[in-house]
Amino acid sequence: MTETIQGTVLHVVPPDELDDQDLAPGLHELAESRYVVVLRRGGHPSLLDLIWAFIRRDPIEAVTVVTDQRVHEDDELTLTVEETDMAGVYVTASVGRDVD
């Protein structure tokens, strides 16, 4: 099942740096030679949004997306993604998952 995620890029791990990062084995295997992108879901919140989230005790969600697309920190993205078996980890729909 696919869904659309909008967000601000917080961190990018390029394919050539995957081995240098402390990634979960499943995430490392899923990423292979792709980018691992951490997004703040919903984009960059305003100060009012941050205060309101704190008062409601509703944290701003960060998600991890594996993609072929080259992105940079602070980019605003809208991606069509598919869930993986790992909580909070998605792959772009065009990347898909290897099915054995």
C-alpha cells in the first residue's frame, strides 16, 4: 500500500557512506546503493506549531525513507512511499522492495 509523505529533509546518508553509518542491519540491507533520508513529516513547523505540539504532548514525527533520488538537507519533499516491516521506515514507490 502506498501513501504520500511530505516533509523537510533532516539528514541524508548517501550510498557511498552507508558502511560508515551505524544503521540497523535490515535498513542497511534495504538501502544497498540508495540514499537513506530522514524526514520531518509535515515539513518545517512554525514556532506556534512547535509550542502546540509540546502542549499536546504530540511529538513531531520523523520518518526514514530509502530512495534513489538525490536530496539535500533542508529540501522540502513530497514522496509516494510504501511501508516496510521496520517501524518508521519507508521506500519510495519507484524503488520498491525485493520480494523473494
